[in-house]
Amino acid sequence: MEKLFYSISETASLLDETTVTVRFWSNTFSKFLAPKRNAKGNRQYTQKDIDTLRQISYLTRECGLSLEATARKLSSKDEGEDKSLIIRDSLLKIKEQLEEIRETL
């Protein structure tokens, strides 16, 4: 069962990033990310936020795009979905599920 909200540490772990990086991306790409805040003010990320962070990670780390270029790419994604990123994200989810299954065997 999928959780509704993930803490920043859980999100960072899912992305294999540091919490500092996730917080930086949350602030830098606030136009595309909208993590909720709990009563203590801690960020709570939805699966949609995590998917967006995965795309940011892919564009900055794998493709080597600057922050500005990544923001432009994400903006163009809003206008017309970038199929390769959607496919990549789907494959990553499937891989995670398969790894979970393998661990239970």
C-alpha cells in the first residue's frame, strides 16, 4: 500500500539523495513542487512530488542540465508530456517493485 505523504528523509532515501538536496530542489523548483507542511512545519511529499523530484534528479544528474534548463524542461513538460521521462519513471517504479519482491523470496 502506498503512503499518502512521505517525510523529507523518506523522500531523500527513495531518491538516493541527501535531505539538503531535496530541500534545495523544493525551494528552487517551488513552481513545480508543493509539499504540504504538518503542524510542526515539516515538509510532507506526495507521490506526485516525488515523481517530479525524480525528474529533476534525472535532468540535473544524468542529463547534466543546469537548474534553469531543468526548470524550462519541466515547464515544457506541463505543455506537452515528455514521454521518455514518463517511461523512465514507470520503469524505475517497476524496478523498485521487483527488488521488493526479490527481497521477500
